[in-house]
Amino acid sequence: MIFDKLGNAKRYFDLHPGFQPAFEFLTTANFKELGEGRQEIDGDRLYALVQNKEGKGKDGAKLEAHRKYLDIQVCLEGSDCLGWKDLALCQDASQGYNAEKDIEFFDTPSETYIDLLPQSFAVLYPEDVHAPLAGSGKVFKVVVKIALDW
């Protein structure tokens, strides 16, 4: 996992070919005008999900993992508490892996919590099991999905 501010995004461009276009989108798009939902950047290999949601609290947010995509989660307004746990420590998948939606949920609790404040981001790889929206209150955020097989 990487946790940083959007102002430092250039440091990560060389880690994956999708990072530069993803961060350029994140720093130039007018998300209020785009509205909620899926925003195309580069087809299925790079897209964004704009979300305006209510936090679920630490007890309500379920840990999830992805196999085909990594996430860049960015808080735009409010505060998104993000739970985290290493995939190697998650052996209790609650429903199995859904390949169509690229998601697997786990019943185990998070070990660590990070507050994503406005203009901060977290990069979550497949081994980074995470529980988004683990805080309370309204959160306006963007999740960029980057295909691992770029």
C-alpha cells in the first residue's frame, strides 16, 4: 500500500504504466461536473468510480480484495477512514471471489485504519485487503481502477 498526498503523485509514475494517466485525471478532472458513477479514462484497463456515500463505521465496513485491478482511492471532501489488512492474514472469505466484479469479501476485522483526508490517496494492490468507508459522515471520493495486466 502507498499512502500520500496528490501533490506527490509524480513520485509514483514509474511504478505502473497506468499511474501517470490515472493521477493526471485525478488532478485535472472537475468531479462535481462529472457526477457520480463510472468515468472512462482508457476503457476497461483504466477507469474511475466517483462516489458520494455515507460512511459505514468500522463495524459496518467489510474488508475486500481485488485480483485484476489495483485501486487508487482519493478523498475529495469529508474524511474516509480506510481499514487495511494483509491478504496473507485473511483466510475467511465470506462469499468467495466474484470474477465478474473482481471482488472478494472477508469477515475478519481490519488491523489498521488510515484516515484519508481531502487530497490524500491510497494505492491498494491485490495483497492490500481494505475496508473503504469505515468512518462516519458523508464522503465524496474517487476510486481509480487500474488493470494489473496493462
